[in-house]
Amino acid sequence: MMTSTSPPTVPEKKDQNPDSGAAPRPGPSGAIPNLRDRIPKLEPRRRKAEPANPMPVPETPPAPPRPDPATLNFTVPTRRILSQSDHQLFLSSPTYTLILSFIFGLSDSVVDRPISSVKDADLSPTVRAILAILDEVEALCADSPPEDQGGSRFGNKAFRVFLDKVKKRAPAWHTTLLRVPHPAAVPELSAYLCHSFGNRARIDYGSGHELNFFMWLLCLHQLSLLSPAPDFPALVLRVFARYLTVMRRVQGAYYLEPAGSHGVWGLDDYQFLPFLFGASQLLHHPFLTPRAVHHELTLEEFGPEYLYLGQVAFVNSTKTVKGLRWHSPMLDDISGAKNWAKIEAGMRRMFVTEVLGKLPVMQHFLFGSLIPAAEGMSEPPPPPPRRSSKEGGAGEEGAEEEDGDEEEGGEVEVFDDQNGVRHVHQPSGWGDCCGIRVPSSIAAAAEMKKKGAGEQLRRIPFD
């Protein structure tokens, strides 16, 4: 009897090292092998670290000692930054540290403080005198009505009449209201004050003029008329807040053009320090977040208490389109920050790089004995020959170029910046390389209201 036998079964050869990189081999029947042991190990996703800012947050330098007035030779301040080399000397000078110490010290003094935290009883006699001066400046604006210029949105020439009145009254303000103990210092102080309200020739205003106002306050501090402990919070929350109110009226009356505007991509056409000081005010606020700038009711309620929100509300009121994303994209981007500490740090960086670090702004900065120029900087350009009324035009037009900020003397500076852009700077005014004449956004809104547009908004092209 014969028996049938089955062929022996050959066992499938398994991969001895399933984690080796070799590709799995199909079995004799062509079936796909079990890849259960080859599933990669799952790991939790880690949040990427935020890119580090290469520029550290500028700290507040210690305040240098005040000068002895007996050792100073008071003089009318002049411009000394006439070239890139002059600017670099300034950035490494004790005066640069003095300015940072003063501005950042003011910012530190208002951390977590609303405007109403400074009471009338807290004001020193000098602060009260400064507020009285600003009241008189606003009264001079009311007494110098703008000319009818047929709907033009550029600067109104009546602004020069206003500035002439300010210049005439400035010496008396320092002697009678401020009671400056050194009469020889009055012309130096008056120059900074008069340059705080805009440029007479160009009829414009910007962050450089705002800086002049604080340099005037710094000079008063250098003369010991102001002290850090009692006066610094009042200088920001009462004096600067009043100055902003006055300047908004001046801008609205005379359609001041923005000085060196960056257009829609700039932080603000006219002011910078409300955002630095305002971020300090809100640094640890329990419920107001950076996103609050998008809520109209929040701006209306808290704008009078916080400079940052008040300035955003004013910017909104001057634009002919609605929404920060359309007319102020930088402010819109900043509102996405996690907290006010991020914004405050960014504003410090911007003050260093976009104000003190910009030659087009600092070429108009004034140096005297209280805010001295660095050794080696260019000497001030010689004043132009004074023209008679027949040569320069009748009346106030002939005196247009007498102010130090409008001097035409000196050499033209031609250079290429680090981006390869050719600059042609004259001692007076802006070159086309750094700024062109831009009509006032305030004028645009005002002219629309005059024409009966009211609150209607101009449609944007992609509505």
C-alpha cells in the first residue's frame, strides 16, 4: 500500500532587524508583510521659539549730573548735525545718553498710571507755569485765523503769523511765568519752545518738533527748574497731554503737513512719544489689551486716560477710510502683540532707531550750552545775508528765512546710505531723497466735512 507525502513547508524567513533601513521583502505568495513594528514613534509637537530680536531693549541710562549754570556760555542753539559723520559723533556722545536718560526716565515715571492720577495739588509752580504758557499758545492760535485757500489741503500761510506771535511772546513767558533765574538763558530756551510747534518755512510738523518740546523741558530740568521725583509724572500726564491738545488744534487750523512722512506704513505722521509713554501707562493693565485699539467704545471711554488710546482715537478721526488695517497698518500689526510689555519694548527700540537714529530727523536738531554738541561736529552754517522787504517780498514773507531752522548757508552734503540710496542734503529743509511734500490728512478730513460729507467714508478701491 502506497502513501502520499506532502512536500515540506519552508518557513518564511523573517527580517532579524525590523528597525534596519532595509525594505520589507514580500513572501512567496506576494503578500504584503506586517509593518506594525515599523510605525514611527510619535512625539509631541513642540512650539517653535520666537525669533530673537537682534536689538536688545534699550535701558534707561542713569541721569548725568546737572551742569553748573555759572560755567555755561548761554547761546542761541543751532544745528550741528550736517553730515553722516556728525550724526555718528552724536550717537556716541554724552548728549545722546542725556536725551535717552530724560525720555526713558519720563516713561518709567508713568508706568501703570492713568492721566487722572496726577492731581492739581501735585503740580509744582514750574509745571503750572508751563501749562499757563500752553494755554496762551492756544489763545494765539485762536487769534490767528487761517486764510481762505480755496480747499487746498496743503499748509496754510497764516501759520507763520501764529509762529511769529509765539516767538514774540516767548521771552516774556520765560521771565514772568517761569522766572528763569539766568536771563542770558532766555534766548536759548525760547528757541527750543518756538521750534516745538512746527516749521515756519515748510508749514509742517513731525516727531522732530515734538522732540524739541521735550528738549525745552530738558533745558528747564538742566537749570534745576524741574525735578524728577515730583515733576516727571506731571510732565507726561498733564503737560504733554495738554501739548497734544494744543497741537491738534494747531494742525487742524493750519493744515500742517507731516514732516518726513512715511505714508500709510508709518506709525504716525505727526507724533511718536504718545505711543511710548502710553505703552508704559498700560504696561500691566488688568483688562485693557493691545487689541483694545480696535474697539471704538473702549477708545472713547479710556482715550482721555491713556495717551496711546487717545492718540489712536485721534488718528482714526483724521482718516477718510475706516479701520486701522487700511489707514494705519503698522498700528494694526502692533495690536497683535501678546502684551503691552512687548509694545513698550518695541517703542523704545523705535525711538532709538527711528527718531534719534535717523539723519533726516536729527539734521534739524538744535544744540546749545544746555544740550551741547559733541566735540568734532561741524560748526553751524553761517547765517544768510538778511534781505530787505524789497528783495525778499513785503511783510512777513521777507522774514521767512530768518529762523535758524531755515538757514540756507553751508555746503550741500551728498552721500550714499547703507542701502545704496543717494542723498542730497542741504542745511535747510528736506531733500527729495528723505521726504516730499505731503498734504495733511487732517486737511482731507476737514475739507470733506466742509463739503457736507459729514461722517461718510470714501470707498476704498477694492470694496
